[in-house]
Amino acid sequence: MPNTMCAEATSVDFSAAEFKRNAKAYAEHKRVVDAIATGIAKANGGYDNFDDAIAQIRSVWESLRDQVSRGGGYTPDAAQGFGSNNAAQIASAITGDKTSVTEIRKAFATLGK
């Protein structure tokens, strides 16, 4: 009787190399893929599909980038937990272009040497 439980299945249409390539791509973008998949899987308040997720994310991203360029004059109340950061600085940090405190301290210490 042939063994139907093979360690590696073969297919004319899909290869082990493709499977490995997809796994590598997933590993490189895991956080984003998982976030979108979680949003799609939500029964309420999630995304309808991948395209819907991308459209909503693009809208939020564009709003935050607009906040970076126009939000310098507004500083939320300190009780909200943002310290003395203005709206532009907050959006800049959320979208990843603000240098972390650790990086600033390291650069400043290096400059002082």
C-alpha cells in the first residue's frame, strides 16, 4: 500500500521553492500581513477584504502625513499623555520618521566625544 503521508508533496503547479519563497516573504512582512489578516477575520469593525484594508490604511496614513505637515501649531493638553509634543511630532512618531530618544542620546554622546 503506498504511503499517502509524504513529508514533501510535489505538484506540477506549485513547487517547494515557491513555498519557501512565500515563507521568506511572509517572514519579512509578518507584522503587516498578520495585522491585515486579523482585521479581515474580525466579525465586526474589521476589513471587508485585502483591498479594503489597504484603502483604509492609505486614508489613515495620508491623514497622519497631513498632520505632520500642518500640525505643528497644535499641542494637545498634557493630560492626554503626549507630553509637550505637538500634533506634527506625534504623527511623525506614529509614521516612523521620528528618531527615538535612544538614538538621539547616542548621537549626542557621539558628537560630544
